[in-house]
Amino acid sequence: MKLLAKWLLSATALLALTYLYTGVELQGFGAALLAAAVIGLFNIFLRPILILLTLPVTLVTMGLFLFVINALLFWAAATLLDGFQVRDFTAALLGSLLYSIFSLVIDSALERLFPQQ
């Protein structure tokens, strides 16, 4: 139940992001659901590999390179999907940053709604 709620709220956050920032565009809630799923899968499977491969750069930049990784995954999801567009890398960087903030709020709210036992 918590996973379904997180997916729906993440799609809603993506849709809200398109209204707050013009660099990211979605073609509707269906595209937002698909984009949220793809971004989630990228974060589960690709992000740890990319973090491991870029560990020296991440250490030298004191963790700031993680923003670049997030932006690249956000942009990659947009290139794979037809109903999800990101204007350029700067838009991907800002869009992924805003989406991460929304995700933190969603995770915090879901932890209160579905406490671990």
C-alpha cells in the first residue's frame, strides 16, 4: 500500500513540477505515472552503479557530483519516454533538485502515515 501511495504521490509531484518550472514538460497524469516509475527504477538499479563508478569524482567534489548523477538520470528518463520532456541539462539539474525536495516531503509524510512496526 505504501509503495502504491509513493508512486501516485511521486507522479503528482512530477506533474506539480511542470507547473512550477517550465523546463520540464509532461503530457498528462499517465505520462507522469510512467515517468515516476522509470525514475524510481533508475534510482534503484542505475544510481548505485553510477555512484560507485564515479566515487573518486564524488569524493573530490565533496558529494556535489551526486547532483549531476541525479540530473543525468532525470534527463535519461525524459529521453526514453514520449510524454516527458526536459529542455536541457540545466533544466534536468533544477528539475531533479525540485523533484528530490518533493520526494523528501513525500517520504516524510508516508513515514508518518505508515509507521514501521
